[in-house]
Amino acid sequence: MAGGSGERFWPSSRMRKPKQLLQLTSTTQTMLEEAVSRIEPLISRENIIVITSELLRQPIIDAMPSLPAENVIAEPTKRNTAPCLALAAAVLQTRTENASMAVLTADHFIGDAEAFRRDVDAALSYAEEHQALVTMGIPPTRPETGYGYIEMPMVRTEDRLQHVVRFKEKPSFDVALDYVHSGNYMWNSGMFFWTVAALTASMQEHLPEVGSTISVMTEELRSKNDEALAATFFALPDISIDYGVMERAHNVFVLPASFPWDDVGSWDALTRMRPCDASENVVAGDVRMIDTHDSIVVNEATHEHVVTVLGIDGLVIVHTNDATLVTTKDKAQEVKRIVTDLRKNGREQFL
């Protein structure tokens, strides 16, 4: 899944260049390139499908010339993850029978690619053997309030995969702290594994308004009836796979991940995954700093331009050719408010 509107990492990210097309967690690859190369030793490139928006389809094709263009699929309109994955299931059914799906996203930091592939292989194998819906849980390292959580049984089996008790919405800090201390909760990574048959059956049972359209969209794709496909997709509800299926189904299991993971949701996340200097600063580009601590300073100017910083703590400063962001690290998750303000005031040229 590689959609997005380029808000959280503004001004580096834009509508046609969201974070998966940026080099955030690597200095040599975009996040999408990382995601493809990370899974490719396990799943061949011709079987890697990218689901995105109409606006981003061509930028992704241009950015990933080694990926077959027909594998970059645009949703006819913006919907949530349940319709997105129903469309993905339909695409797979036009290409092969008895397919399995690893649902991954293009904007995660994965700290150990080999461990990640071992976990994906284990999750897919379990999903295939048991016709189960499997999700990847992340052992929490802090009381994070920005993630959903997965509750596991109090008494667990010896198997790595455990039956999911329930999914929990994003908690308050105190509740998140209780979750972490209990050792009974995982972060919800948003990665899923199942056979197309199991997904289709679960959608038909728990979300029939979406599940019933998978076969319809399959035939519309086979007949290349783009107009009918768009009409079918437009009629689908805006609902997440978590709420529509995972929270309602009974055959849902969680595999605790064995690799470092981060959602990369805002600029402050770079502190957790980029090298820091002796003063805990993350720096990129032509930057000169004096008496500066715990800050993120990025200069992406393509012409000669130096960013200088003196005597600050805990700031995020990002400079591009046409825009500059200055905020505090604790406000980094609110950067999309700037995008909203620019749009409201007719400054779309900066979006």
C-alpha cells in the first residue's frame, strides 16, 4: 500500500511526492525502493503489486522503473484499507488461482531485513495452513499513544502465533503505559497475511458490502471495463480493514515481530532511526550548527544555500527550494495543520 497526500513530512513531501518517495530512513533509497528490495528475496518482483492513487501512479512508475508498470494499480478514488484490499484481491484473482497476500506498507522502517523476511514467511505459512487472518504485532518499546494495540491472551500457547483477543484503539498515555507494563499487548503494525480465499470469505461474512464486490471487480478487471470498475469502487464504504474485518473475525492471529520497526509518522521519528551527532541532532544537507541540541535540521536546497542554527534545543527545521518549516519536535505530528492552512488560503503551489 503506497498512497498518501504528502502532509506529514511537508515541505519535503508534497501531493505528488509523499513520504514513500522520499529518502527518509535511507540516504540512498526512497522508502518505497526499500520496501520492494526488502521483500524481493522472498517474493519475486513480478509478484509485487503497489496499490496507490491516480495522482501517484505515474510518479511511482517513474520512480520504480524496475517494477512492471502494470503492477502499479491506482484506486479509482480515495477509500480506506478495506476497499483497497478488496481491489488488491480482485487484481490477484485475475492473475492466478489460490494466491496468498502479504499486505505491507511503503512507509515503515524495518531495522533487520532478514528477520523481517523470516517473520513474513512464518506468517504466510500459518495463514495458508490454517486459512487464518494473520497480523504482525510489534513488541512495544514505549507507551506510544499514536498506535493501535493488539491484546493477546493472558494464558498463551507455546506457539509464536497467538489468537488475538481484541484490537484496541489509540490509547491515552496512562492506558498505553499499562499496556506496555502488562506485556500482553502488541503495537498494531498494519501488516496482514492471508490467502485471497480467506480474505474474501471473511469480507463476505463480516463486511458483505465490500466482500460481495470482489468477484464483481475481478470480472471488470478481466474485461478491462474501467468505467464499471470505477463505479463499483466509488460505491464502496470508507472503512478500514481493522474495523471492518479484523475486529469482527474469529480466526485472527498475531505474530510478534522479531525485527526493529517504526511507523515513520512524522519528522521527529528520524531521531529513532537516523544517526545522531554528539548533541543528539539529526542533520542532512548543508547545515552549520553551534550550541544546538536534540534537533532535526534538513537542508534540501539544490542551489548553494547554507542553513545556520545557533543556540536551539528540540526543534525541527526543514528547508527546501521553495519552503521552510520551523517547529518543535513535540509539535512535529501536527505539521499537516500547516498544509491545511496553505490549502485554505489558496497556496496550493506549495503543496
